[in-house]
Amino acid sequence: MSDFVYLYGFVPRDAPAPDGLLGIADKTVELLRAGDVYAVVSDAPADVYAPDRVEARLKDLQWVAEQGIAHERVVAWFVDHSQILPVPLFTMYSSREALLNAAMQRIEELSSELERLRGHREWDVKVFFDETAMQENAAKVSEKVAQLDQEIAAAPAGRGYLLQRKRADLLKSEVQQAAHRRALAVLEAVKPNVAETRTLPLPRTEDVLPVVLHAALLVRTEQETPVVATLQAQTAELKSVGMDLSFSGPWAPYRFTGDHE
């Protein structure tokens, strides 16, 4: 059986050729011209990467992770040195001819997407909240709780007890709503320096704190410094009320491509 051709993504014609970059199965990465763009490819040994063999190993999470690292190593090289329109893991073709035929059928779309995303990279943002810590800071994040605290402080003992009960009932919903408001405020804070934002489904993770917001930011390279500075400032502000923020990047714009849609 002939080897397959593994595709990492498409890059513009002015992208530099990688020198000695290794991808899947430690095979040398090459650029294959397809009209006005280049496909980033390497060989994929058929005895390992035939579709039925890949399908059989998808439950081997360590093996899949190793392939993902090799795939992302190639994508990251082009993120750092040019740009890339990435494709999903295990995108393969039976031959270079088959890949070129498929690419040429959508060459206008590929060229347009590369031009649209030129000079942009993706950043990932997650906002977390600690419900217990936020309840301790409830008066800082909720006007309703702050107002109720003032009433409690001025109320006689009997009425104060009833107001305390009311506060306890109000606390959970107010804290959760405040967490969402604060998370959305993060997106508003970075908005002036972000080309596009996509709110993503909340991840199912083993994080200690629940995620209240997950978003991808499409950022021009020259705006990355102010975006990072804003996110760092937002992190400090969130921590003061029992929330936290993590961000990572820059990445290839996976979530802003037509394929992702």
C-alpha cells in the first residue's frame, strides 16, 4: 500500500519553506503548490496512518496526543513565521494529485480566507469563578446585595433576621449573574483591540473552578501586546472578587476558518 499524504493546512505563496521541520511520524514537512497557495504536507506511512488503522487507535489517548503534538508543531511553526489556514488532525489524501485536485476545487475560497486572516492570530480565554469566594465579596459585585447589607445594618433585630434570610436566598443567583456580567466585561475590555470574538461552549474539564466563559479572540499581531496587557489587568481585577482568568496564544485561527464553521 502506498503512503498517504498528510495535510497540516494551507499557507500563502510568500510563506517561507521550513528547513528540517518534522511532522507526523517524524517525516519532513514540504510545501506543495496549489494555484495561488501552498499546501503544507508530509508523507504518512500507510502501515500506521491508513484510515482503518487510525480509526482503530483513536481510543489510545496517548497515541492521539502524540499525533496532535506533531501536528501542532508544524502549525505553530507557520504561525510564528508566516500564517496558516489549519486543517483538523488526521486530514489525509491518497496522493499529492488527489490533494491538489481537492484544493483546486476550492482555491478561490482558500485564497480569500488566507487574505482575510493575514496578520491575525487566535487567542483563547477562559473565565472561572469561585462561588464561595464570590459570596464573600457579594456586596462588591451586586448592587442588590450591597443595598440589602445597608438595610440589614440599619434594621432592628427582628427585621434584620428576616433581611438576612432574604439575603441568603438572593446570594446564589446574584453571584452567578455577577460572574456572567464580569466575564462579559472582559470581552468588552479587549474589544477595541480585537478583530473578532467567538463565544464557545463551556468545556467539560476537571478544573477546580467552574468555567463561566470560554471565548476565542482573533487579534492582529500588532494588537497582541495591548490585548495581553488588558487581560492581565482583568485577571487581577477578577481575582479581587473571587474569579480568575486564563488565556493562551497565539494560535492558528482554527475557530475563525470556514472549515470550523
